[in-house]
Amino acid sequence: MAEKKKASKFLGTALLGLLGVSLIGFGTGGFGTNISSIGKVGDTTIDANDYARALDQELRSLGAQFGQNITFAQAQQFGIDRSVLQRVIAQTALDNETMRLGLSVGDAEVAEQVRAVQTFRGLDGQFDREAYAFTLERAGLSEAEFEADIRSEAARNLLQAAITTDTAPSDAYVDLMFSYLAERRNITWGTVAETDLETPLAVPTPAELQTVYEANPATFTTPEAKRLTYVWLTPAMLADTIEIDDATLRELYEERIDQYIQPERRLVERLVFEDQDTAEAAAAQLAVDPSGFETLVLDRGLTLEDIDLGPVAQADLNGAAEAVFALDDTGVTAVVETDLGPAIFRVNAILTAQETPFVEARDDLASDILANRAARQIQDQARGFDEELASGATLEDLAAESDLTLGTIDWTPDAEQDIAAYDGFRQAARIVGAEDFPEIAELEDGGIFALRLDEVIPPTLQPLSDVQQQATLAWQEAQRTAARAAKADAAADSLRAGTALPDLGLDEVIEQDLTRSDTIPGAAPELVQTAFEMAIGDVRTIEGESATYIVRLDAVNGPDADNPEITALRDAVETAARQDISQDVLDAFTAAVQADARVQLDQGAINAIHAGFN
């Protein structure tokens, strides 16, 4: 039963992936070709659509991870295309092995898994034939193709389950890992900070400054920089040249009236039932325990996202408005008859009515209009600027004859001032070369720019006279660190000899039952890490950013058998080890069958798919 649920969940997720890339069009001429396969593993073809969808999903995943779109060229630099190809080959190798072994599932199993996919359910939580057909049509799949995919996936699951059976780790291994993770330690520690030093810091002599300067040239060396000349024009630069009358502002205010005048709204969920009796029984249950609403939703095979209506006003709810807005606070309504059948509504929050008068909205409206008009003016001029540059005009020429502003910058990747604050400019500055001609490019706010590389300034060691203050700070920090370390070393020697830290004028902190995952507020992370590298009675010093730590290990204790979270950790260790072993066994098996079956790839087809992503 567990395997069926797992497979159904996978299929629902896989279908969403198919929908996400339904416009790719492989196998249907989406790239001007009719690619159906990119090769074979044994007697089984490697489906081109499978590879294309896997690539697209990986790109989307990377984009979500980095917070920006990832181009296919960037993905190739990370080896994503090769990784995805190997994954699809491995899956096809398992498909080929299931065919060789004659593994498959019957129509009843396929039908059950189709009905279990959440995407194919209607509002009543039951399988909806029309939703099934519509969803597959949007994904560019026939029912036969999708059900064949289900059958293949189910067969692979059977094979994988057989391969990974009986992969439990040994008790000795689990006990060893559990003891390592859950072992506890008692420590005594203290710190030596600058305030604990008796001698104030001196002022360095010229000779001492020279020594620091010569010993740390990298500290006083500027990074490589690009000296750039640029022109730019942004909407903000044109704001003073654009006039807006009140009539225009009021017209925009009326267009956005729903934004500035909002009636009371409520965050509402609607749970529809098959009949009145079922709805009344649920209402009676909620009258006793209002917190049981989520359980009712889950029992119907739905999620809270499925029933969420979002923020709604009275006008949005038709006949249900009276019951929903009659609630004085959050809660559930009685049974309400709706177009979809009897339903219960839950109000999760009440959003009070809001009204922003024209006078208060005026500045925002004017800002939007100014930005839009200025951006349009800039875009209208951009093509002409580009043509002038292509005809031989210099950046200086453009600035002299237009509203473009001329500037220069010694750009480094750390630069963030003025135009360097724009991502578009930074990207262009990063790749511009000496042979590149200036071209008009866009900025994020609707502005434009063009740049020219004048020279590359190599890393330069600055004269000591220019960095004297920086050298003084470096010398003082070195003196401060050395003084702290000397006092901490002396205190550590005294602690080993039996003198307590308070007797040395230092604060003492006692920590008990620390585990490897614990942190001590305000202390360097290395403090706990070091404690687990020590033997009982050892004393060590640790250099931190603003203090030197002294730590003594007082005791080593085994896992806390009375702590349910710790005892549950052993089960987690065993589960993780079982999964790791299972994956290793599966990887080894997949590699073996892949080698036996002989992989044949059509590099031309693969390249054609790659071209579709560029």
C-alpha cells in the first residue's frame, strides 16, 4: 500500500512537470524538427521528450534556487546537461531491464494510480474524467502515452523495491553513528577580550608600520579594475522635464479605484459536500471541535490549497455572502447552499475596508506616470542612439548632443555606486573587452546606457602614505590579537595547574550536556567543535574575531536516554543509513545493467534539443 501511495505522489509531481513544459514541443516540430528519440539503451529508446522535460525542470529548479533565470549556456558550464542525460539514461536502463525480465503491472493497477493523482480530481475530491482529459491535452500527451508512462514507472518501482530489499544497516554501525551524534560533553570556558588587557595599545612607530606594510602587500593592493567611459539616461533624470495635469492623475486614480477603495474582505476557504446529510454531519462535528476543519479537508482527499478562495468581498460570494460576513470573527459557517452543492465556509482573517483619497494617492500616481512617460521617451530615442554609435559616433558625441550623461568609473566587481548599482551595467562591465564597440543596453528601471573599455588597470600596491591609517589599524589588530593570545595562554596554564578562571580575574562559564549540533549564544562556533576534539582534562585556547577563548573538557557523557528527541535520533540514523545503502545498491545495479545493455546516443538529436533552449 505504501508503494502505491509513493508512486501516485510521484506521478502527480511528474504531471505538474509535464504541464510546466507543455509548450516545449519536442516530437511535434516545436524546434522545426520531429525528434522522438535521442538514442537507445539495449532495445529501449531514450525518449526525447523525457530528456527535454528533465532539462527544463532542472533549469526551473536552478532558477528558483538562485532567484533568477538560468540560461542553458550557464547550465552547461555547471555540467547540468550531462547530469540530466546520465539520469535519463539510467532510468531508461531500468526500463530496459524490466522489459527483459518481463516485469509489468495490470490495467487495474494503472487505473488505480491514475485515479489517485490529485490533479485529476474535481471539487468533490473524486476522479474527474474531463479534468483527466483536459490536463493531458494541455500537457501534449495522449491518454495512452500517459498510462504507458505510469506502467513503466510502476514496473521500475517493482524492480527497485526488489533490488533494495533487505538493505538494513548493522546494529554496530547504527550504534556507532548514534553515539557519535548524540554524545554529550561538559566544558568550562572563558574569554580574554580587549577589556581584559592591562596595557593599552600603543601608537606604531614608522618602522613598525613599514614592517606591517611589507609583510601584508595583498592587504594594501587594489584589485584589478576596468576604466570605463559610459553614457546613461534614466527616467529619474527626465522627471523635471515632464509635466502632468490633475485631470490625467484623476483619470488614473479612477482606473485604479479598486486599488484605492477596497470594501471589507475576508480570507475564505470553501469545502463542498456531495449531499446535505454529509454536510450537516460535518457541521455538527465542527460545532463540537472547530479545529477539525483541516481533518475534514484531508479526509476528502483535498488540500487547503484546493479549497482556498483567497480574499473575497461580499459581491464575490453570491448567496453565501450573508453567512460568511455574518461572522464577527474568524470561524466556520453553518451549511450554505451554493451552485456547487452544500458547503461550509471557513473565515481565516478579516481585512477591514480601506480608502485612500486622491490627495494621498497623488504622489504615487504622478511617480508612476512620470516613470512610464520618461521610459517611453527614452525607448523612443534608444534606436537612434544605437544607429549613431554604429555610424561611428563616440560616447562623448552622444552626450554633447542629447540628454545622455557622460561619466567614467574604475569598475571592480565590488563597485556599487551610481550606475554600478544596476545589474545590467554590472553584467556588461564584467564581460566588456577592448575590442567591443559601445551599444545601447537597458537598465532595470527603463533607463539605457552604453559603455566603452578604455583600459584595464592591473592590481596596484598603494604607497604606504596613502594607506597609513589602514596600516595602523592592521598593526593595532595584530598587537591586540597577540596580547589576548598571550594572556589566554597564561590563563590556560594556570587552569591546567588547578587555578579557577575567576581567580585569574576572568569570567567562567560552565556548559553541561553539549551535543555536536549545539551552539553557545555569543560564542564562536569553533568552541563546541573543539570540545569534541579534546580528551577529558584537556585545556585549549581558540582565537575568535574579538576574543580568545579558553576551554577545558570536564566530562564525556553518552546519549541522553531520557530525552525522546535523542532516542528518536537513533531511528533517524537507521533510516538514513538504510536509504543510503539502498541508493548505493540501486546505483550499482543501474550501472551494471546499463553497461550490459550497451548505450547508443544520437548526438545530433541531443544537439537539436539543446539548440531549442538557446
